[in-house]
Amino acid sequence: EWPRLHEVFGEYFRIGAAVNPRTLVTQKELLTRHFNSLTAENEMKFVSVHPEEGRYTFEAADRMVEFAKENGMAVRGHTLVWHNQTPDWVFENGSGEAADRGMLLARMKSHIDEVVGRYKGSVYAWDVVNEAVADGGEQLLRASKWLDIAGEDFIAKAFEYAHEADPAALLFYNDYNESVPAKREKIYTLIQSLKERDVPIHGVGLQAHWNLEHPTLDHIREAIERYAGLGVKLHITELDVSVFAHEDRRTDLTAPTAEMLERQAERYGRLFKLFKEYSEDLTSITFWGAADDYTWLDHFPVRGRKNWPFLFDARHQPKASFQSVLEAAR
Ligand code: G3I
């Protein structure tokens, strides 16, 4: 009988998993055994809960929150304001033209009031704004309809509305490529300016969609130290370790090679040792899934190419990666 992951790391951080209505059933045993935090992979996003103006659909999200309660797990909410998975009506005025700033911010506020309000006391932390920083180039913020219409303070507004809706919730800015130095500095600049303006932001979410060698351990360490220096909490929000390198587009594998599994175990061991070192700042580690039977990476960057990014295999058995994470706890 293997020890439970969340118990092993209990004094350091929460261990979370992203779930969807299907995995909540198919991975039930595994989830309740090893994890003490849940995040909805898609079911709390704008398009899922608010498909039409004034019409909210909370069934799937409610079911996940119920599951978490029944099993004594925490819930991280994902996500309120994002350029993706947001319906077109949000940005339109009803006559086929773009909404204006006032209209868009009013919609943002009602959305946040409704969603954050509903889960007040159940969702302890929210990814309030997701992926607003530009990856490359000189621009700080990514081009989006939020930015176009509402201007750059759409970010501050989102945090203010969320704080009003639930003053006790921890509010996060969440992004990917968070450990790549150029983007890290942009994220740092954004958070610093929010803090300077006393915007209610409490944390930075590092998505951590990583692979066997990228980003380097040094870059991850530097990112953690840099963000922590802003006096915010850090959560790892979407961890997975792809067994493929960036440029590897092979689609012929039906199982991971022994070498992939070995390298992944080594990588996970190093990562969790590092996380442990920073557990004063780093209070939650959420995987973007739970076991290799399902991952969003099965469709990214190559549709239909299987990946094996987790600690548990497709039959929910511990992999070498699980064992090396356990060793990292000692
Ligand atoms: O629900 C529809 C379904 O009705 C339709 O028949 C089907 C056909 O493609 O699509 C379904 O929607 C899919 C949705 O997941 C729910 O399964 C979308 O096509 C698909 O694009 C969407 O992918 C999600 C992706 O975000 C969207 O950007 C992934 O599941 C989800 O894992 C992923 O999660 C993101 C985080 O929110 C933010 N950080 C990056 C991370 C990975 O991309």
C-alpha cells in the first residue's frame, strides 16, 4: 500500500488535480486517495458557466464542488477573465458592433459577482486573470478583446470585482511560460504595478506546462524567487511533464519508452525537491490532470498524439515518477 501523496506533502503544500465531469467518475479512487485540492479543467470558465447574457449554467461546476466537499478537498477556481473560452456576446453590443468599455466592464462585474458569489466559502482561491501577458515582442500585454475594449486596467478591475464578491478569497494572476526569463520579467512588471496600486492580488499561479528539460531547473528556481520577492503567494497551477521535447512531433508511439519514464522520474524528483525548498512561498501544487489515461496534451501540440505526463499510469498505478516524488519528500 503506497502512502497518499497529499499526506506525504501535508506539511508543505496542497496537492491538486484538474478534473472534468468524466474523470471525476473514472478517476474517483485515485483522486480521493492522493489529492486534497481540485480545479475544474473547463467547467468554471466563462463559456461554460455563462453561455448567454444573464443565463448561468452551473451544474457541472456544482458537481465538482460537491465532490470536493464530500471528500474533504479544497477547490481552486479557474478562471474568471481570459481571452479564450469566452463567448462572443461578451464583446458585442447586440447590434453586431463591438461593446463599449462601460458595457464590457459591467458584464465583467456581473459575471464575477455571480460566479465568485456562488462559490463563496467553497472556492478558497481564484485564477482571476489568466494569460494576459504577451509571450514575445515588446508588448507587455497580449492583444485581446478585453484589452482592446476595456484598456489595460481590465486586469485591475477584475481583481477589484473579485475581491468585492468574496473578500476572503485568495486572488491569483495565472500564466504559462512563467519561467522563461523574458516573459517572467513581464509578469513581474505587471504584478509589481498591481501591487503598487494596491490592487487586491494575493498570488501568482505558475502553470508549469513543462517537459523533460524545458525550462531548466535554474530558470524555475529564478522564477520562484523573483515572484516570491513581490510578497505574494505562489501556486503551481497546471503541472505536467510532457515526455516529448518541444521540437519532437513523433506520433508513432503507443507507449512511453523506458528512457522517457526514467528521465521523467528524475525530473519530477528534482522538481519536488525544489518545491519543498520553497514551501514557505509555494503553498499548492496542482497537476493539470491526475493519470495518463487522459491529458489535454493528447491533443497538443499534435492532435491525437498520446502523452504520459503524470505520476500515475493509464491504469492509475504509480509510475517511477510517483516513487521519485515520494523520495523527494524525505
Ligand atoms: O465542449 C466542446 C464540445 O461540445 C465539442 O463537441 C468539442 C469539439 O472539439 O469541443 C469541446 O470543447 C473543448 C473543451 O476543451 C472541452 O472539452 C474544446 O474544443 C477544447 O479546445 C478545450 O480545450 C481546453 C483548453 O484549455 C482550451 O483552451 C482543455 O480541455 C483544457 O485542458 C485547457 O486548459 C488550459 C487552461 O485553462 C489554461 N492554461 C492552459 C491549459 C492547457 O491549454
